[in-house]
Amino acid sequence: MEVTNTSGRRKTSVARAYITKGKGSIEVNGKDYKEYFKTPTLHYYVTQSLTISKVLDQYDVKANVKGGGITGQAQAIRLAIAKALVEINPELKKDLRAEGLMTRDPRMVERKKFGQKKARARFQFSKR
């Protein structure tokens, strides 16, 4: 049984996806993805790569994800699955790239600067 192993990242979330031939089950941190992610938007993120590739019921996915929030985790899983599918079948890369699923989103939280309240917000200025 061939297992394809890839990783995906988004903000501070890191996902590792293990893809095998199967019936289409998706497991995240030992739970079904619909149990782990509660909202339909997050369900869509997780299955997006498989749906675009038209292989939703051909592969089983087991993903381990940690760090960040639930949206970042779902998008990290999406990238990991897309990378694994391209590793299995390089012809899918064109379709996944057109949907923007092959690019790691580089946006991160800007760090807080000293002498300021947050990254950009200053402390309130009082003239008198």
C-alpha cells in the first residue's frame, strides 16, 4: 500500500497529510474532518483540492495538524493534500495552480513593536 506524505502550512499552522488509495475518508487528528471542523466553509477548504481534481472518493486522507486557529489549520490541510495529489499525478498541477491551491500563503501576523500598543497602533497621545 503506497502512502504519500506531504506537509502544508498557513500562518502558524502546520499540517502533515498521509494519502493512500481508498474510499474517500478524511481524518484530522484522529477524528472525522466534519467532527473536527464544525462549519461548512472549513469542510469546503479541506475537500477543495480533492474536489477540483475529481478524486474525492478515490483516496483516504489522514492529516495531523497543530498550531494556529481552525481556519489556518483547514487551509494548511488543503495545501498538504494538493501537494500530495500532484506528487501522485503531476497532470493535476495545472488545475490546482489555476485555483491557487499550489501556493503557500506567506501572510503572517506582524510582530508587536516596543513603545507601541500593537504592531501598528500607538499608545494614546496626550498633548496636555
